[in-house]
Amino acid sequence: MENTKLWLRYSLTVLIILLIFLSLSACKSVYSSTTLTSSTVITTTQTSVSNVTVTLSNFAFSPASLNIKVGDTVTWINKDAVMHTVVSDTAGIFESGNLAQNATFSYTFTSAGTFKYHCSIHPSMTGTIIVK
């Protein structure tokens, strides 16, 4: 009889310790889930910057006018068989140099404003980037 009481007391103690351990493990899982959700939100916020393409084709910029956000990058690609350039109308902001067929030039806009540009070889080719 004494052994049975001792065994029951020992079993009850082990059971209580096991229940405490399991409940602490469940709390840890909830905390980890919250951390993952927080990381996902940060990742979504960081992907708002984009890369936009302007094509130089048939002696024109397409699209000729473009609306983007601060931090976005514009990449121009020359699809014509002749050389073109991409030059800011305001000196010193950006200038591609000569772009052969399929060559690209990229510029990241770090401030808001309206940026007009042209091809220095073919002055009738003009475009505008509006950065908000």
C-alpha cells in the first residue's frame, strides 16, 4: 500500500512537470508565429521600389511621359539600329553617352520633380519623367 501511494505521488509529479513543459512550448510557438508575421510586413514594405523600362524605338521614347516614385530606377533600352543618347535637359543630372542597339542606361531618381530629357543626336526625341 505504501509503495502504491509513493508511485502515485511520483507519477502525479511527473505528469504536472510534463504539463508545464508542454504549455511553455505552446507559448513559444505563438511567439515565433508573431515574429514571422512581423518579418513579412517589413519585407513587403521594402519591395515598393521598382524598375521601369523606357524603350527607344522608331526615333521615339516609349512611353514619352512616365510617372514614378522617389527611389524608382528607370532603364532605357535602345531598340533602334542607330545610336541614341539619354540626356537630362538640366545639365549634370544624367547622361547616358552613346547607346548602340540593345544597349541600356539606368538612372535611379532620388528626389521628386519633373525631369525632361532628350536624345542629343536626334533632338526631336524627347521625354519626361515625373517623380512623386
